[in-house]
Amino acid sequence: METFYSQSTLEMLPDEILLEVCKYLLCSDILQSFMGLNRRMTHMITQYRHHVSFYKASILTSDYLCINILPQIGSHVRSLVIDRNYSSLQDELFIEHFGKKMSMIFPKLERISLTYYEHDRFLTFLDALHDLIHLTEIRLYDFFNTPISHQPTTVRSLCQANNHRFTTILVDDRSSCLSFDGNDRYLNVLRLRINLTSVNDLSALFAAVPNVQYLDVVISEGSDYSELLDEMKVFPLLHLTDFLLKSLRYGWVLEELSILLVQLPIVQNLSFSLATYDSRLVEGNIVLSILPSTIQQFNYAIRYFYDSDLDGVDDIIASWPSSNPIAWCLNNKSLFLHSLPWRFPHIEFSLSHSKMMSCLTNTVAVYNRNVEQVDIWVDKKFALTRSLSAISQCRRARLITIYVAGEDTTMKDEQQQFPVPRLPKLPRLVQIFLYQSIPSDLHLFSFILNAAPNLFRLDLPFDCLWKLLEDQQTHNLFGQRITSLNIYKNATETSMTTVNEEHIPIIASVFPRVRDFYVDVTHLASSTTMISNENTLEHTAVENSSVESIQQKHEVVSTLSSESMLLFLFKQFKQHKLTGLYIDGHFLEEIKTNTEQWLRNNTVLCEQQFKAVYSSEWSRILIWM
């Protein structure tokens, strides 16, 4: 009996399966592949037509979407993400296509998210936002490079953009600090997340947004307490129901919190993450006594620094009633105390020069639910062993940063007995940053890689990366996981290993899936400018002209130079289909002034579409492909 087999096609799968597959694809690829394919597919990707993201899109895909797709679906778009992190010049292309007609193409746009914008580029983009009657929310991620003198005008441009229609402005905590002019008033702002430089900036902030209902503030630096207490004149926020304040580099005192809380007459949800030298701020009965009667939820984290031995820890713990449970730990410099459960998205573990003395709760259950970003400060000796213990408590973390300081010799005996913890699965972890010194137990890095199946980005110094490549398991996992690689300059001058052309073929082979690559080669010199007499005129009409004035200058690429490295990178990564290449170095003047033309003349980019610029501020070439 003859058997016939029908060939399976994509359309035979139910929508539920196809949409599950779409979760592993970029929004730009989904729109390019399925939009207009047929009625069923177009309807199936409705959510991707409503919420358009250019995250990680190549220049070819972005150009195709801007020309062929967005004009068709623009009236359906509710939210839009422009990504300058993995597609560094994407906003320029977007503005070229839609800068003067945003309101016509996207009449129902409600929210826009901008990633990795510099100050000048951000203001240029804001100029394109006007008459979008439904656009009320803007989110900024990794917004940077805002000069202090321009901060008030930047805030003014932001709050007044789109004809004063923004009611929600959310700036993430990795962005630049901003400041407000005390005379400005932005009555339209109802929800605000912002980073301030100092506590002194709170007064102008409170005055500027009198109608705000949700306020999330991060203060990055400290101030002089003696000046602040007399000068702080904080305007009341009569509509504020949710207030979050993070200030870890300033020593708060009880009187300041009291002044602040008096200005929040109807606040219901209150979150403080603070540092202090005032012992009263770790005593529960005192802290709870100053809270407004309107409080429904109170989240509290405080790091108390003390000069001498801390006595009375039991009394401090007993001062917190059972209705306000806490967790705490003590080291030789500070007491860290926080309410339960932990509801902050960001946590910092200071493991340097420290020893966990006591803890009144199962911390594994405490941090699992809400922590998305983890910062760990740890000593070089057994750095990863101790870091794994902290990481194991944050199973939902998306970003982990480990700062490795110099070796601590005060706890050598104890650390040698420190057990290696078992690391649970970390399905949400996508980025790891490893800075400064090389940990003595670097081989344990493979534990993190094994636990994080969705990890795609790695940031670390070159000497640390080169050391990691000695471990075969780590070597293999890098090839499976990493699509975005950032190689920084070595943290210490004593390191004998610096990235050179001999290392690039190995890096290219270890990371076959890399699409986004940054490297710092500022240790390499620029090529020299050669003087040639080939075109010197033997006879000149200009009397007394020197020979040098009529000689021709030719810029020649030297070996072991930044330019040579640039050319070598293109050669070795030709098969990787890079969408972004970023290089810090010292480059020829011709590259700085005419970046795209030089690349077109000297690299394989002559065969493809790309955009490139040179940033003099960062000594960086940025290439989007």
C-alpha cells in the first residue's frame, strides 16, 4: 500500500504556537516577515502592529519598515520603541522618514520609549513630537551626557514637548541626573520618575510638579547636612499618593524625613531606600511614629553607618512590631535593615570587608519576587563564590553588575572555607557586567552562564575575558549565549594582556552569534600622517614658498594602530552579520571628519547599506549596519 506524506507548512500550526515562537523573535523581524503575508497572519500579529519596537533592528530592516510597513500600520500603532543602544543611529533614519509628519503617520500613538539617547540627539527628537493628541507617556532608558548647565532646559523641553501633553515621564535610574528651575511649573505632569544630583534639588522638583500623583526619585550624590536643614523649603504635594525615594550617598537624619513627610498629606504608598548616620532611623517605633496616617503600604530599607562597635542590636530589632516585619544583617561597618517583603526592583549587596552576622528571615524568599537589577561590591579573593550567594537570592534578576575591588586580607581564613552555593535557574537574566579586578575564582563564572539560558549581553575588561576563555566550558557557553559583547579597557595598568589583532580571530570564533560588538583600543596609537614629495611642484609662481607648504599629506594606515585594528575587525567579523560596531581609539583626522566615506573606501562596507559617525567626546566610531 502506497503512503503519501503531506509537507508540513508554517500555516498548519495554530496561532497559539506561532505566537509562542514570536516571543523569541524581534518585533521588527515579525513585522517584516508576517505583515501582509495573508489575512490570518496579519491579524495574528495585531499586538506587534499596536506596539512597534525597533529594538536591535538592522539598518536594512529598519529602512524597509519605515518605507513599506509603518506607513500602512501607522494608524494602528499605540506604542513605539526607538533603540539607539543596539542600533546606534536608528533615530536619524526614523527622523528622515517621519520627522515632519509624525502626527499624520501615528495619530493614535500613546507611548514612546527612547533608549540610549545623548542630550543633543534627544532634544532633536523632541522637536518632532507635536500635535500627537493621544501621546501622553514618554520613557527614557540610559539617557546620558546631559551637561549640568543644560539640565533645567532639558527638563523644560521634555515637560513641554508635544504641546504640554506628557502626563507620564519615566526616566530609568541608569540615566543622567536632571534638575528643575525653581520658577518653572509643569501642571501636566502626573506621573514622574527622575534622577536628581543632590537632596537640595528636591525643593525645585516639588515646586515644579504640583499636580503629580506618582513620584519616583533617585538622588545620586550627597550634600552638606548643615546647609540643607536650614535651607530646605519643600512645597507640599497635595495630590501625591505614591512616593519612592532612593538616596544611598547622603546621610539622612530624622528631622529631614519629618520635613519631607509633612509635605505629603495624602500619600498612601511610601518607599524609602536610604543611608544614615542617625541611629534613630533604624528604630522602628521612632520611624513609624513620623509616618502620615494615610499610609497603606510602607517599604523601608536603611543602611546605618556607625563609627564604633554597635551595641543594642537586639533593642533595635525589638523596636519593630510584628505588624512591620524586618530583615537585617550586620557587618563591621554598617547595619542594613529593611522591611518585608522586599519590594524594590534594585538591590545592592556590599560584600567587601563584610561578614554576615545575623539575619532574621529566609532571604531566598525575600528577594525573589521583585528584584530585577543586582549590584554587588566584592573583594577579589573568592569574589564569585560570595557573589553567587547573593545572586541565588534574586532569581528574577535581569541585570547583574559585579564590581571586584582589590584583595581583602582581613578575612582570608574565613573565605577559604566559604562554600560554593548552588545557583538556581535565572531565566530572566539577560545582561552581566563584570568590572575592575579579575576574581581569584573566575572559573565559577560558568555557573552563572549555565543558570542563565537567556543571557545575551556580556560587559567586561579584556584581561578578564581572556582569562575566562581558558575554561573550555565557559568558552562553549559563550558561543551558545552571547550576541552582544562589550570589551573594555583593563581596569589596572599592571595588566600585561591588552587586546591586539592577534586576539581578534579567537574572539570572533568563540562568539559566532555576536551581532553587536564594542571594543576599547585606546591603548593603540593612531596611524601617522606621511609627507610625500611625489606631487611637489618643481616650479611655483609663489615666491619664497617653502617646500613644506606645497608638499602633499597622505594618511597611511600603520600596523598595530587603531585604524589597522578597525580594518582587521571587519575582516574577522565579516561572517557575523553585525548590526552594530563601536570602537574607542585614536584615529586619523580623515576618519574623524569623513567617517562614512573612509569606511566605504577601505572596508567591506562598500558593498552594503550603513550609517557611521565619529564622536569626538568619546573618541568613538559608531557604525550601524
